Amino acid sequence: MPDKAYRHQLVRDLQWLISSPPLLDDGVPGLPQPPPRWLEQVAAETLPWLDALDRDCTELDAWMGRHRTRRLGHHAEALVAFWLMRHPGITVHGLRVAVGDRGVTRGDLDLLFSCASRHQRVHWEMAVKFYLGAPPQPAWEHWIAPDPRDNLATKLQRIIAHQLPLGRHPIANQGAAQATHSEAFLKGWLFYPAELNWRSCPSAPAHAHPRHRRGWWLRHGTADAPQAARASRYLVLPRLAWLSPARCPRGRHAGLLSGRELQAALARHFAEHVHGAIIAEVQSDSEGWWAEVARGVVVHPLWPGHADPGGGDAEASLR
């Protein structure tokens, strides 16, 4: 389902979380995911509600204000919980439900809900991830996050071996007629070397969804950021704007950069920081907005040899 041009960032992000393809297909052993046909059906049913929400975002703004966070994963979980709590036939039992034994916390259940149409209680383990690859390497360990301490192999191993089994804990099954069914709700973007034909590069990681979201990546100083047209501008995206494609009113955004301004800003950034930056290339559309046409990641020249222990936000340092 294509992204709709909603006015509000939170509504765009929510629609992206509901409707965008998963990062991986449903063939990964030990990684059950939401049934595609069911998810497509509820996404279609949700569209009129999203349209109304974009006209009046007051309730969503208030909800996210109560769940304010700097962590993108928690931000995404709160958005999805808001949706599920308002979808007919779904009852949410908890958001980030702590699981422990004898006072020792083992983790938490990201989302726990019952679904009437599926006749199940469901535990969703959510993750929104961004991985950079160097084709032709299909192995998951070669797909590395901007913070190189994280890669696709270690994340999947943790989801399968630790996080999904938490759904078997008694707290997940309190009051349920049958055992809770655990699934991975895995979204994100995969980035390909900018010097390749990254829009159609076939060398994806094993089991990548055929319609996964994709972009380019490069090391700072090796080349300029790709540019689809001379009229394009760039936005450095703050962490909580990494989900849906960027969109901002024309003439009312101080962060727009030309290609030359972007390079200068990146030079200043990497002179003091090691964390990478997610960049949106935007173009003016017929509705008076700057709309994302491509997305990329610029990493430190020594990446993946440098890690940022603080997990910094590049947008803040590039202002």
C-alpha cells in the first residue's frame, strides 16, 4: 500500500508502520510474523480512520505526549499501541509488559493483545531497524547498523532466542483460553552502496522482503550524496523522523540544505562525532510540500570501525 501524503508526521509514521512491507519475508525459521493477508486487511480497514485522524490529530498528539521518548523503538511501539487500542475487534492487554521471576526482570512484552478475527491472544515483539550492506553479501552478519555494534544476525538471534519466547511466560497468558502466539513485527530500511544501482540492486540479505524499503549509503568524504535532480534539497532527519518518508511544507522548513551545504554540514559533524546521519533527498511537489524521493545514510570514514557509545542524533549536531 503506497504512503499517503498526510499532513501530520505522526499520522504518516503510523500509516508507515501499519502498511509498509516487513523487513524480511515470512520464511525465516523460528521467526513467525503477522499473517500478511490479515495485516493487509486491517491496514485497508484502517485507512478511513487515518484520514480522520489527519484532520484532527489532537488525541494522537496527547497520547504521544504521555509516551514521550528519545528511543525510536519505544516511539514506534506507542504509535502501534494507539492504533490497536482503537481498531474494532482488538483488545490491548499491555504495552511493554515486564516479565520476570523472583524479582529478576527477564525482559518485556512489547505489545500484548487479543484479536477476535484471529481468535488468538498475540504477543508482538517490535523492531524498527536500519542496516547497511555491501553486496554481494547475503549473510545477515554483513548487514550492519549505523551503530556497528548491531547487525541483522545478532538482532534476529536475540528476537528468536530471547524475546519471542517471553510470550510463553505465565504473565502473557493470564486469563487466556489458549497459549499466547508470539510474532515479530519487524520494519525498517536496507541501504545499499551509493555507487551501485541501489534502487534495484538484487543483492539483498537472505530472506529480505521483495518490497523492502531501500536507500543508499556512503562513507563521508568518498563521494557527494546522490542527487536525483538539481532542484533537490536535503534534510538531515532527527531520530524520531526515521520512519516514514519525509514531508514538510515548502517555504517553512529552516533545515533544507543544498548539496554544497550538506557537505559542509557533514564535514563539521564528523570533525567532532562518529555517529552517522540519515539524509532525505526532497523535491517540491504539486501540493506545495517538500517530499522525500530518496533516502541515504552517511557514516564516519572509518565505519564500521567506530561506534558511538552515546547513540547520538546527527540532526542536532548538524543544525
